[in-house]
Amino acid sequence: MPIRGTVGPMDAVDTAQQAGESVRVDSWIWSVRLTKTRSLAATACRGGHVRVNGDRVKPAHPIRVGDEIRLFHAGRERVVKVRRIIRKRVGAPVAAECYLDNSPPPPPREAVAPAGIRDRGAGRPTKRDRREMERLRGPKGLR
């Protein structure tokens, strides 16, 4: 039996769900922990990295249950379908119940490793190693 006056993590989920309302896409993306901060979510929306049902959206675009959200963030595309609407950030297990993840599997780690990564314990790079790493990374002004 809950103590009177306390609000649990599921209360934020159930309140929004009962009203059948919508919520801002940037707020929802942050609430379900797809981005680290809400400002990162809003920036991704403004940059055209968020699509709702195939359309690029602004941060204030309302989303509802059943919408498909595509988010390109941190070099990876996330495709999620909204199962629940939440307004506040909740714990990771609760947040995972709010969407259905249809994202493609992440690429293998070998394909993601940046050029110039040295083996652990290989010691300090020599002048030759440093020049080779710079050659792989490209000109300094373009990085």
C-alpha cells in the first residue's frame, strides 16, 4: 500500500496514459533515455536527426502512442515505436517499457574503432607512429 502523498515512477506513466494526451518529442526522447539531456534531444530535432512517422519534426512536435520515431544519435540510428507516453524521466527499466526498439543491430566494434588506436600497453608512440596516426586522421584543420 503506497504512502499517501508519494509519487512512484509508474504514476508519471499512468497519468499521461489515462488522459490520452500527447507530449513533446524532445521531452519524450529524453524521458525514455534515448539522449542524455533534453537539450541534446532538442538539438537533434532542430538538426533534422529526428523523424516521426517519416517526417522531420521540430522539438515541440506532439507524439502519441503508436508513433514511430527515428533518431540518428551518436553515429547510430535508433528506430522506436511509442508504447507509452511519459512526461518525466524515470529509471531505465521503466523507460524501456515505454517503447518497442526496432533499431538495426549496432555495427561490430572493429568497424567502429577510430583510426590510430594503439594496443593497451604498447607504450608511448614514436615519432613515426605519430606521423602515421596523423596521416590516417587527415589534416589537422579538417578534424
